[in-house]
Amino acid sequence: MKICKVVTVATLFAAAGVSAAQPTIDGVFDPVNEGQFYSDILWFNNVPTGFGDNQAGDFTGGNFGNPEVVDTGIEIRVPLGALGLSGSETIRISGWVISGDRTFKSNQIIGSLPIDTPNIGGPVDFNNPPFDTTQQFVTVNLGSLPTGTPALDGQLDGGVAGSNYQRVFLQTNYTAFGNMTAGTVDGSGDGSGGSEINAVYMAKDATNLYIFVAGNLETNGNAIDIYLDTGPGGSSTLSGGSGAGGFIPGGQAGQVFDSGFAANYLLSVDTFNDDGDPGTINVPRVFFGNLSSQILLAGNISGYGAAGAGTLTNGDGQAPSIGLGVDNSNTEGVLGEPASPTPIAPDADWAYGSELNNIRSYIDTVNNRLYVFIGGNIEANYNKLQLFFDSRPGGQNILRDDNVDISFNGLNSNAGIRFDDGFSANYWLNINNGVDGGTNQLQRFADAAVLRTNGANIDPFFGVITDYGSFYGGPVASTPVLLFDGPRVDIQDGSLGSLFANYGPRLTADNPMAPIPNLIEVAINNSNVGGVTSDAADPAAVQAVNTGIEISIDLDELGWDGQQDILIAGWIANAGFDFVSNQVLGGLPDGSPNIGPRDSNGDGINDLDFSQIPGQQFVNLSQPPVVDCIADFNNDGQVNFFDVSAFIAAFNNQDPAADINGDGLWNFFDVSAFITLFNQGCP
């Protein structure tokens, strides 16, 4: 391997900003700016991943609850003729849960909202941010609806799997209008009532349209307003209305529907107190009307559940024969708090699978650093990427059980694993990311330890450990790169059974009173959605992966002796370290499944032996291809003032070697090109 040393020159080139450049640790291999440093691919994978394939569009949606199981709620029957329909048309439906005076709109909308949208409040324009990325209505083909006559009782006939109704909408947002936990038919009880729209189902018979809103309507006057776009005309923007229910669109005057939606009719369900009958409180009622004329009081039912359901009474005499049933006993459905959804892949921070695709290296002897780039992903579930380095004579060909305690003793849980012949580990890195259950924040971590031939160092006089288990990490938002720059470093006072630090473990053990920051740097970019899949390992796709895990380690911290080739082994395992995937550096035989439990026979002893697996499960990082270095103009293995002098002499003599850009001319452009190459140094 040709290693060129870069020396700063106090000449004209210094004025041009000449310095020894280095890769940027960001989890991205940039061929344009970093191709000069990193080697070509040293290894690429031939085995599809058995630990999940991160694919574009992957998205768990967070924890919304279970809106799909709710089978009680608000059931409305309205004559098709009252809507000007025959039963074969395509219509559109929008609507929401809203305050009784109709001035404050909730986040329970028919149609999608951006996830974790809070209550909306007053009128908004659904075509503007943040609502412009979703559609706040659903389209229904009446001709495809089930034909039958459901029982009007606030219960979904046949349950959610029944055939009497067709689901046309499923909620994907939490409720900020209270989450029902009492479970009584009328919604009374311990004050835990709430209002939510979990789903909308529809059916029809020869004369009626049935709308079933799975959910709850809190008995405090809250309402569910349903707007129907049944054809030409209609209102794309709400304004004041006339009639007993004119206050309903008036309370949201200025509300603009999505493009493609113009409301013709309104159905609105709320509750009221019957002042003439003190025993009748929170009685469900319905308003109905054409927005271009009047919104009428269609009437009320006598109460909740099957006993109170049926045709409305006490209407104004002009409304059609509408039926209603309300059952508030649901306690399932959407949650009463944000879902905290996961990102949609590809995302730089989040992956839905773990894979290793390729590896590159750069040994920078000038700056005393080893750089490693591994194309791939680490799933955000605390799967572990364990990396082992062989950087000097000695080390552990079979991992010991008396190494330092780090990662909750996860390192020592590997005890008994045997590497290939020719590989003995001197250094260990463990990299992972996942969500903290308390803060719900994505975090990433790296652990490091020295692997000595005879186990962790013990002070021979005091009998206490002097080696460190090092760790670094935290929320991705505040810790984009793991820098191992402190502040923690335990000082052995004779009483500590384990020592921990946020610095590199080897050099910290040498001088714990003056720890050195940034000896280790680790970055993860999880945006790869190419490479190996769950079924295939296409060589072109695997080699094209330029995002993943990037590492920089001080060569003294790594323990490199300056002579031996630096080797790396590693694999992806589960969060508990005890189940090993088929994503192994150096590769497994074609078609290999996950290795599985390290202790495959369950006797408590790890029996994973890479020396018994065909092939070589490690990669030599010290054998990148030799790359010509134009900046080393005099070919002495160093980039320094003498190269500047040699170039100037060749340039003045119009030597073809000084025609850097190859255009047959010797001019400013050749000087500029040489300065650029000199500034970059040698690969």
C-alpha cells in the first residue's frame, strides 16, 4: 500500500488553503469528495438480509390504538330521496367532532389529517399547510355498498367483520377531545367521557342510506357534523345558514373544504337537555338540511342504546323521516395522546431493517486515524452491530468472559465465540439505535472496549480493575455524531469493581486523569433502501450503497502496532446480543439463513465457531488498491514543498507531466488543478 504523508507548506499554496483533508464522519460515502481517501470496496455481501429489509415507504404509523375494532357509536338513517340520490351515485363525505356551539373543531376528522395533528379550533383552509398533504374527505360509490336494512341501535350489525356495512374510513389520529374509558351506553359515569371518530361505515336499502360512525359522542353538547357532497353545486366554503340549525355552518364560517369537495347537505348529531322533563338530559338529536336553503331540526330520540333508538320525534315537521341510534359504550379505538409515529423510509435516522452491504477503509497515518465506512442500516430497535478489530499481535481468537463490563455485560455474553484462524480480536465496538421508552426519543449509542490477550487489566498490587468500558450516546437530535468526548471518567480508588468512561478506553486507562476527547467517532445514516433485500443480494445494488455506518478511530487508541494489517470482523445481532443474523462481515455461504442463537444447543456455552463456517468471516482493511497520487509530483511518498518545486519546474519547462488537465496547454488551469490535488493530499 502506498501511504503519502501530507506536510503543510508555507508557500503560495498555503495561501490557497492547502491542508491535509479528511473524510467527514456523517455515515455517507461521498464519491466526489471522499473517493480520494477511501479505498474501493473491500468486501460486499452475497447474502440477503434475514433481519429485515428497509424499503422506501416503510412506516409503522406509531401507536394509534385500535380504531378498527370499535363496533358501537352513532348510527344514522336518512332517506336517499332527501339527499336527491337513487343509490347508485358516487358521493363524498367530510365531517368532524366539534363543540356544541360549533366554533371549536376537534382533531377527529373524516378523512386524513397529518399524524398527531392537535385540535384544529376555528375555521381553516384544508388546502393550506399543514392540511395540504392529506385529504379531509372520503369518496364512496353507493352502488358498491352492501344492501340490507341494519338494526338502528348504535351497534354495528355483525361487528366489524359483518357484511351489513362497508367501512369507508379508518381513523389515523389520536383524539384530543377526550378518550372514553367509562364504557356505559349513555356515556355517563366517572367523568372519563370523550368524543372520537374511529371509523365510518355505510350501507343502504331500497329507500335509505345508513351511516355508522364508530366511536363516542361525549354527553356535554359536543357534536358530530357530517357534510355530504352529492353532486353539482354545493358549498366549498362554509358561511352562515338559515333555519334552526343555521348556527352549525355559521360557527365554522370561512371553513374551506379540500379541492374537489363542495357540501350539499348537512347531518349533525348532538345532545341537549329537555327543560320540560328534568329526568331527560343529554338527549341525542339530529339537524338536517340543504346548505343552499335551511338547516332543520329533524328531532330527537328518547335515549341511548337499542331501547332509545329509532325514528326521530319532536322535529319541526319539515325534515324527512330520519332515524338515529347512539351507543357510547366503546372504550377501545384511538388513544387520547399523540401516536408519535415513526418516519417514512428513507430517513437518515430511522431504518426498518438491518443489513450490511459493503465496506471501505482509509488508513490516515498523517492524522493517525483509521476510517471505516460500512454501507447498510441498523434497525431502530436496538439491534447490535458488533465490530471486532485485530490490530496487533496477541488478542482473543476465542472471546473471553473476563473482559470489562460494558453494555450491561453484553461484551462478556459473547464469551466462547471463536473467530476464523488468523483473526484475534484486540478491540471491540458495539453500535446501535432505538427509541427510549420514557422520552419516546430516538437514541443512538456506541460502546468500546480493549480486548487483551489475558483479559481485562487488573492492578497486581491492589487487585482492582484498571481497564475501562466506554460508552457514548443519547438522543439523535442532540447527538448526531458519537464523539466520545466525555465528560465521564471513573477514577479507581480501590473500591470500584468496574470502570466506565465517555472517552476511548485504551488511552484513558493509560492516563485517566487526562482523558483525550474524540479518539472515537461514529455516525449512522440509515437512509439506504437499496442493497440486499430479504430475497436477493444483487451485486450492483449492494456495491451502490453509499450510506450506513462510518467510524473514525485514533490508531493509538485502536492499538495498531504500525506494521500488522488491520483486520475487522463483525455481525448484526439482536438487542440482547444472543441471536446472530446472517449479516456478517466477510460473508456467509450463499443462501445462508440467520445464524440464530449463539448457544444453539442451550447448554449455556456459546458454540458459535466461525472457523467451521466456509469462507473468511473477516475483512483486511489494510489492502486497498494502490492509487496514483498526482500531488506526490516527485514520487517520494510524501506531499510537501518539494512536490511544489518539482511541479513549478516542470510547468516552466512545459513538461507534459505538468499539463494536469491534459488540454495540451500550460496555464492557470493546470496550476489550479494541481493546487486542488495538493490540497486533497494522497489517498
